[in-house]
Amino acid sequence: MLKFLALLTTIAVFLLLLVGGVVSGTGSGLGCPDWPLCHGKLIPDFTNPEVAIEWSHRLVAALAGFLVLVSAIVAWRQGMKMLSALSLVLVIIQAGLGGLTVKLELTSPEVTTAHLAVGLGLFATMVIITALAFRASRTSQYSVIANAGFSQLLLVSTFIVYIQMLIGGYVRHTGAGLACLDFPLCNDQGNPAGVGLQLLHRMMGVVAALLIGWLAMKASKMKQPRSVIMLAHGAFGLVLVQILLGAMSVWTQLQVHVTTTHLAVAAAILALLVTLCVKTFGTRVVAATGESVSPKSEKAVA
């Protein structure tokens, strides 16, 4: 049961991130100027598209929050106590930051970026729970080749992708998305702070691409299990797509469908890397999260 429930919850949180991207891309963050109600109503008038978009965001958030609660209860009963507690704490903080964002009328990019940071943390937590749930039920276990260099590179790559997503969110919320009107060069629009953020985002993208490319090459060279190689190469393939989407975001003047896809691919890269972490660190992840391990699952090698 946990496998299905955790996967469903992970998908719901993923969709919540995307709907949040649509809200940001369409400027609908204040479609509902109050919180938790919308224009003083539980179900408002949807004549204004911005109201419909923001209300839909809140609806998806409520559904995702409920699924996280149910998943946490089931995971707790199966021994994943630390992860269960963490997911609930993150949901509560996320809801609070969402309300604060509205109360501040979107005037604080720091708060909106923190909202994204917690959302990504919740997404990563659900990916870990899902990966562990599937891992514990497998009859045949993988055996990852232990290598400190590979493990460290994976951790750094995952951290860089997470930070890069936050920088991207901060770029969006500070209005620096079009500080450079071309790509890969920068046609300065007279916004030094915005240009600095935009260039930082681009440089971090290059760093992430190089790290994940190196990770994929290392996985193949070490002859890691097929699943590990597929995850690493899948992440690198998505990075190449992500670079194109970043360029298209500038070329299309931040069209919503492009920027939302840009966010979706970034989240997918993060999910692949987090799953790879669970596979790579094996029993150490289990020990750190307090999962109850069946005799079969203990055969995994970190």
C-alpha cells in the first residue's frame, strides 16, 4: 500500500510545484488577495482567470497536503518515523509560507523563494519515501559499487541542482528573468542587479551540467548496476533539455508553457538524483531515516 500511496503523493507534490509555477508565470499570486479564503469565500467567482488559477493552486495544495498526511501515517507505521515527521513539518511550514506570501502581497522575493525551497524539500522527502518503499519490496536487490568519489560527486550534484532551482525562483520573483534579452550572451537591459542574478543562474546551470555529465560518465566507467547508470544518464539527458528550455524561456519572453516546463524538468532532475542517492547510499539511508528493514533489503550495498 505504501508504494502506491507514496508514489501518488509524490506526483501530487510535483503537480503542486507546476501549478505554483503557472501562478507565478501568469502573475496570479494575488488572484485571491486573502488567505485561507479567496475573496472571503470558500469557492469564489471564477470570472477572473487569475482567481481560478490561484484557487486551483490552493486546491491542489490541500489535496497534496492530505495525501502527505495519509502517507506519513502509513510510513510511520512501517518504520519510517523520521521521514514521516519531516514530511508533516514541511507541509505545515509550506502552508504557513503560502499564507505569508499572500499577506505580504508578493512583495518579498525572499519569502516566495523560501516557499519554493520548502516545497522542493517536501518533494525530495516524498521521493525518498517512495524509493525506500519500492526498495524494501524488491525480491532482487541491486548492489551499488562502493566508491567515495562517486558518492561525493552525487551529493554535490544533488545539492547544486537544489540551489540552482532556488536561484531560478529568486530570479523569477525579483523580475530578473529578462534582465538579459538574449542567450547565451547577455543584452544588458540596464538592470545591474538583475543581470548579476541572471548570469549567476546561467553559470550555475553550466556547473550543474558539468557535474551531472561527469557523474554519468563515472557511473558507466565504474560499471555500476544498470539502474544506476540509467538514472545518471537520464539526469544528464534532462540537463541538456533544461539548457534548451532555459534559452527558450528568454527567446519566448517567459511564455508560461515554457517556464513551467523548465520547472518541471528541473524537478525531474532533482527526483532522479535523489533516487540515485537512495540507491547509492543504500543501508546508510535506511539507518539515517529509521526505516524498518526486511532481511532481504539488508543485502543492499552502499
